[in-house]
Amino acid sequence: MPRSADAPDHHNRESNAFSQEERELAVLGLAIALGTAHVVCTESAARSRLQAAVEPTYRRNARAAFLHAAARFLCQARVVLDPGVDMDDWRDPAAGLSQLDTAQAVACPQAAIAINEQAVLVEAMNVLAREAAALATRASGPMAAVIRSVQACVEAAASQLREAELLARSADADED
């Protein structure tokens, strides 16, 4: 039975203090969110590369590069957060897609990323960066440094995604 907050030996915790279990769950949640974001961003980068392979322009190539960089930053965040990650995971899973034949790329019906999808991904990265910052303030010792490093990687990925979105918006404006 849980102790009453009135019990003399019960320590009232500050509202921002985490128990060990809460901290582990928060880090696990962050790891899951990073993994999901990495998969989504990698798929977006691969589609963008395919589009650039089919119709190469400076804008498409730059956009693909920004999306690829965002995916790499998210991969780096995963490696920093989880020392047990297989180092082979560091290799970019989408890199092989750039070797695809152009005919295969033309057959890909969803080569372009919708701007709305990308905007949602940017917002998700911003939320993830804020959550990492909040977790870093509540973590202590080496874990705080790890979480701050993850936050920096997520912020860098968000920056790359914003640049890719700006390129996509400017390309659409030029077509109008």
C-alpha cells in the first residue's frame, strides 16, 4: 500500500523530479520516437532521391540532400542514445536506393513528397526536440549529456527538414 504524503518519512518530490523508472520510460519513449522519425525521414529522403534521379534539377538535388542529412542526423541521435545499437545500423539504409535504375525510379508512383507531409515531419521534429530538452533538464549525470546530444541531433534534423520544405515551397511558387 502506498504511503501517505503526510507520513513523516515520506519525501515530497518536486514536480519536476523523475524516479528511475520514469526516467527509463521517458528515454525508451524518446528512442521509439527517434526510430519512427528516422524511418519516416529515410523513406522521404529515398523518394526525394528517386525524384531527383528521374528529373535532376538543382532544387531537387538540394532537397534530396537536405532530407538525406536530416535522416543521418536522426540516425546519429539513435546511435548516441542507444550504445547497444549495432554499428552496422549506422550505414544509411536508403543509400542503395540511389543506385536504382532510372526506369525503376520512373515506375515509382509516389516519388514526390507532399509539402503537407513534410510540414508535419518538421513539426514532429520540433516537438521531439522540445521533449528531449525537457527530459535533459530532468536527467542527471551522463544521461543529461546524452539527452542534450540527442536534442542537438534532432534540432539539426529539423533544420534540414525546414530547408527542404522551403525549397519545395519555392519550387511550387515558381511553377505558379
